[in-house]
Amino acid sequence: MSKIKFFLGESMPLEMHKVRVVQKLNLIPIEKRKQALDDGGYNTFLLKNREVFLDMLTDSGTNAMSDRQVASMMVSDDSYAGSETFYRLEKELQSFFGMKFFLPAHQGRACENIIAKTFVKPGDIIPMNYHFTTTKAHIELNGGKVEEVFTDEAVKITSTNPFKGNFDLDKLKKFIKEVGVSHIPFARIEMGTNLIGGQPVSLENIKAVANICHKNNILVVTDASLLADNLHFIKEREEACKNMSLHDIVLEIAKVTDVMYFSARKLGCARGGGICVHDVKLFDMMKDLIPLYEGFLTYGGMSVREMEAMAIGLEETLDPEMINQGPLFIEAFGKKLMEQGIPIVTPTGGLGCHIDARAFLPHVKSEEYPAGALAAAIFLVGGIRGMERGTISETRNPDGSEHPASVELVRLALPRRVFTMSQISYAVDRIAWLFKNRDLVQGLDFVEEPKVLRFFIGRLAPINNWSEKLVKKFREDFGDSL
Ligand code: F0G
């Protein structure tokens, strides 16, 4: 928690950085925003940046870099093979995770491809606290399946549980017994569980999961993409870790992990990604796939500038005042939304604020995609681009029926160090107006539905042209305001 106490009024998150380079934003009129939605198939992934005011789609590759990161990019050593930049990054990772071997990859899902290709065979089932879209897709492409072993708290929207990302240890033990270790090449621990609201896993739970796995000769694979937020929460919420440094916590996690992978678009506020291991045997099993899918072993699809920025970004991740900025802003955003009666996931986690679309739009059925409709409506009323994290992000059942997501969320991501409190107040204002007029919003229908990861490029249309009615009401209430 920020150490600063305030004399006047309530406390607020305080930026421990100043802004020195800015980018101009556009806020186009609501009629143009409606046109943008019509053109983009009511899918916020298909909007153009010039149509967006506040881009809260993701924190992936959109975090603000520090002056030190930008400066480091100027002194990179460019070479296909054996660049000094690579060795600097490798050294930083060896120190950061305390793991000896590093394989570079162009982003997180590329690591997932390498790991799935190496370890997953048809019939395998991979237990995890919660799936991530690309992780699951890679495991399934290799003939495997995913089993989620989360606790009952994980999918409760409102909770006071500090670690909703934890594994249910009894379910994990039962699962291993039932499936048999020969079908479980690894268990995957996702830090800062993305799809259930950026919810953390405790260090105690990580150690317990690793203990169960290692007793059964099952590898532990940790997805560290959202490690920074999770670290903040371990330090703040886990009594036993209060006096540990952030680096001590990282090393403890890495000590019980066999394969650590990450998207550096999130971790380290840069681009790219990579896989770290302790054991040369695991390194050898994966290394031949890097030149095949990513690039040579000393760049893995990344530019040297990205690698330099990542090395500094990782170092800065061990600064509590750097990594608390996301969670504290998200907490303040969530508090303001709740004051307006808007249903969100609690406790607030990392990555972004997550609105409960089922409670916001109770009249929209899962098959008509409440989270997709709400994400489109939030863009329409405020130029704010969030992301659907609900049934559209799921895959249909083999018989073609919908597989309703356990939670229907709209994620308003807060890339680190990017937005100000006044922009957040604006977002709250527009979402509060939408909440008052939520009866006007109906569901969506697919017009074009890709077979794999349909949420990325699928196109939908508003049922009964609800967006037109919302534009009309906006004009009645706001006059000629943007
Ligand atoms: N694992 C987690 C937990 C992630 O959140 C992501 C990406 C990936 C893996 C894949 O990494 O994008 O570098 O290929 N999450 C982004 C998001 C896309 O918007 O939440 P990537």
C-alpha cells in the first residue's frame, strides 16, 4: 500500500512518476462511435485506435515505459546471433528468477506453443487454477485438454477472499488420482488469473501445488505474465510474506517451478516473452523448436530494442512503488464504480477493473453475450474500449451449442502508468449513465464466427438495433456533448 497519508479527505493512489512524453487522444461524437461499432462488428478488437478515446482493451504491450527503458533501447547491440543485448537479458533473467536457462520467444502464446508441443500428447489433461484463452487453444491443438481446479470462491463475483486465484488442493489431489500421472505431463499455475479478474495466487498455495505435483513426478509450469500484480498482492495480503522483499518472493516461486514462461508485453512493460528453466534436460527438450517457430536462440523473434527494454523493465518490477501503481488505480476505479451501484468483481485484482455483465444486464441471456454487448455499449457511450471476457471468449460445445462462461465480465484494463484519475472519473461517469439506461441494451448475434479464438475477429450485430436507441437517449440527456 502507498505509504502516504492524506490530511484532507480520503486517500488516493498517487503516481510515483511524472509524465514527460504524451500522445494526443481523440474523442469522436457518439454517432461516429456507432458507425465504428457497425463497421467493427460490435467487437472491440476490431475498432481502430483513432476511433477510441480511452483504450482499456488490454495491458498487453500498452504499458508506459520508463525513461530508463527507452534509453536502453538506444544502446542495443543488433545482431542475428550472439548479440550483447541477448546476454544482458539472459543475465537479468538468471538473476530475476534464479533460473539458469532462458529461451527467448516473440510473445507469451509463442511460449505456450513451444511448451504444449514439447510436453502435451493426445489424451493428456493439464490441471490449472484457471485457463487462459491462448493456453487452452495450444493444449487442445496438441490433442490435450484443460482441467480447472479452482476453489468455489474463484468464480464468486463478490468476495473478500484475498487469493481467489488459488488451486483447490483437494480437487487437485483427487484429479491426479483419477486421471493418473501418465496423462498429466504438467500442472500450470497462472499468476494473477486473467479470466476471473486478475485474481492472485498465494505463495503458500503455489508451494503446496508444487509439492503435490513433485511427489507425483508432475512438472510445474508457471505462467508469470501477470506476476507483477500477483507479487504486489502476495506482499500486501499474505501475512507470512510481509517482511520478504519482492525478489525473495519471486525466487521462492521460481524455486518450486520447473518451467517459467511469460509474456513481456505484460511482465516488464516491454514486448516479447520467454521460457526459463533450472534443468538443462528441459532446456534441451524445447530448444530445437525456438529456431523453427521463433527465431535464432539469441533473439527468438524479438528485436534487440525489445530485449533491452525487457531487461530494465524486469529490474523495475522489483520496485514496490512501480508495481503497486496498477492495483491501486484499479482499486480506486472499482471503488468509484461501486459507489454508483455498478457490479464489479471483488476484491479488485490486477490488470483491470472487471464489470459483472450478468448483473449489469440481467435481461440478456448468456447465448446473447451480455459481456460482448456491454463492452460495445461502454464504447458507444464513452469511447472507452474494454474487452469481452465471457461466453464469446469460450469455445462452443462439440454439438454446436453455446458453452456459457462461468463468469461474464467486461474487462477495463489499466495499462500501467498510462491513465490519470480524471480519465478514470470520466469513465465512471459514462458507465454510471449507461447503468441507469441499461434496459436499452440488448444482446448480440454472430454474423461471422471463426472456429478458433472467435473473440479476436468474430463479427456480431446488435439484436433489435439497440445501439440506435442508446444513441438517441444519449443525445436527449447530453445535448451536443461528445
Ligand atoms: N498468459 C496470460 C496469463 C496472459 O494474460 C496472456 C495474454 C498470455 C499468456 C499470452 O501472452 O499476448 O504475449 O501472447 N494476455 C493478453 C490480454 C492478450 O489481453 O490479457 P501474449
